[in-house]
Amino acid sequence: MAAPIFAVTMPKWGIEMQEGLVTDWHAAVGERIAKDAPLLDVETDKIVNAVESPVEGTLRRILAERGQAYPVGALLAVYADPAVSEAEVDAFVAGFRPVDASFEPADATVTGAPAAPIAAAAPAPVAEAGEGGQRVSPIARRLAEKLGIDVTQIHGTGPNGRVSKEDVETFAARQGAKPAATAATSANASRRERLSPMRQTIARRLLESKQTIPHYRLEATVDGAALQARRAALAAAGTSASLNDFIVRATALALVEVPALNAHLEGEDVVTFADADVAVAVATEQGLLTPIVRAANRLGLAQIGAATRDLAARARAGRLTREEITGGTFTVSNLGMHGLERFDAIINPPQVAILAVGALRPAVLVRQGQAVVGERLTLTLSCDHRVVDGAVGARFLKRLVELLEAPDTL
């Protein structure tokens, strides 16, 4: 009986996932990998998922390139015993048919599960035979054509002399090759880059939100004198609290008092929640993430500050779990640190509202009939008019302003 060959395929996490972006490999061809050891990282809609080794075995072939997106079920790698010949591995890859690779983790960690080995007719991205039997990966062949390079001049460093993308890049660097279109048409450099799965998801959801949700916006200003005084008093006592900590805390309390905004619209049903799970927008290099401070209405300022700092740090490092970015009941987006006085935010469905927070800026204010120089904070609330009437949104915003102007109560 022939030694088994195992296929590692692109898993499916969640109903909406169509493809994943391979961001890193943690193993090399020829290496023996322990079962459940980290094998590769795959970026999906919002997070980077760790795919673990399905079995203990030898990694014989890596078919998925870093930085490339592959559909669910696509063949990413092949395991086989060292006794299995390269020809047998080639035949397995050439005959591989993608299968349903759905997988839902039982807990908050995100790991992958490969499909069982299958030999069938539909070929996956494999090395193609060129002149004289030379083997060239499809990605390498496309790159060589783009650069105007005769691929037969390249010495392949892969199994059986297979030419890889890296071989083409090395050859091109030695020859000083450039894409023909760029050299012929313009000296102005440009770069074409496909949207990552995360950015595709962000684009899809924002487009859906703008097209299907009737947004309206309400604006209010906060006299920041009491907030700044309270922050200074806490700092003198050895406790640090950011402006955002106060905003998240006050928002959570206002949501409990005006629960119509602490809700989801699911089909024709409105689901309201007892606790305020406040999503806090965090800008990362990959895109905007909204990790969630669970039951923020039950947390004090110090707890909210610790939670948001931890979530923001792990968001930027790509270490959030799916549970930490799913199920928020309301979102706070604060761009005040960038000096913006005010801005509008787009609702993140199925939520029914979002708060945009501007910078605390010097302004002339009226206090007790007298014009004084102080600091003003602008809040802009976007609401889904299908669920939240204007008077309800106004009541929420009014209560939020009251809480922020009386920060001792927070």
C-alpha cells in the first residue's frame, strides 16, 4: 500500500468567508512537523488566523505564496512520507480537486483543519511543464511574462529544478528587468495591490451600510472644563484616565438608559441588549478594527482604560480573536487625537448607531451668560432611521453630554 499523502487546504471560518490571504509560513519544505504545531497564518475578514498542522509528518510541497489570496478549499501544501517520490507528489497535486473545507473552532482561538487527501481531475495552482520538461509555477510564469524574461534561462531551485517566484525575482534583479508596460509608458512609478480579505470585508460592509441604512446625524457639544479638571485630579492621585475612557464609560451608561440605541436590526426584528458591549474603533496598518469592551456599563474607568489599551495593542499586532471583534452593540469612533474637530461615521450593521468623537479644542463658551475661553468637544451621532427616531437619538445624546459634563459621576 502506498504511503499516504495529505492535503492542507484553505479552511473556511464563518459563512461569509470566500478566500484567505496567506501572510506567513512557519515551516519549510522537507521539515518534519509535529501535529498541532503552527503551520501558516491566514488573514481573513478581520483577523489573522493560525492554521495548525493536521498531522505529524513531512512537509513536501508548499503551493501557496506569501501575500497571495486563495479561495476556500484551495490546496495550500502537501504532506507525504520521505519515501514518496516527487513524481507521486506531482501527480497528487495535479489531480487534486478542491473540497468543502468548512471549519468552525469550538473556542475563541482560531485554527485551521485541512481537507482529507483527494485525487481527482481539477488541477490546483501547480508547476507547469515548460520547454524541455522544465517545471515552472504559475505565479513564476506570470511574473516572468510581465518582466519580459525567457523563463527557460532561469535555473530553478525547487524540487526537480522547479522555477519559483523567488527564482524569477532573483534572475530579474541580476538582469535589471522591469515590467514592460512601466518602462514603455511612463517614468512615474506605480504599484498595483489587491485588497486584502480584511479590506474587502470592510469595503463590502461599508457599501452595504451606505446603500441600505437611512443614516441621519445629530450633533452636540460638550463643555470640557469639568472633564479636564477631573482628569487632572485623578492624575494627581496617581490614576491615569484618558478622554476616551470617560467617553466609553459615559456612552455605556447612556446606552443602558436609552436602550433603543443599544440594539441590532436583524431582518425585521430589533434586538435590544441589557448590557452595553461597546466596540472601540482602532486604526491598524491592515484597516479599521472594532474590538469590543464587554459590558462596559459594569466597568469602572480604570477597568475600561485597561481593557481598551489591551485590545488596541493586540489589534495592531494582529492578535485579536474572533470573539473579541464580534457582537458589539454600539461603536465609538474617536479621531480627536488627529486634531479633527468633527466628522461623520458610518454605522456598522447590524448595529443601529455609532458615535463620532472629535478633538477637545479651545473655544469661546457661554457660562452663566458670560463669554469665556474654554475647551469644547464635538460629538456626532449617526442613527439608523428605520429603528431610531430623531427624538430618541436626541435623548441619548443629551444624556451623554450630561454625563460627560459631570464626570465625578463616572
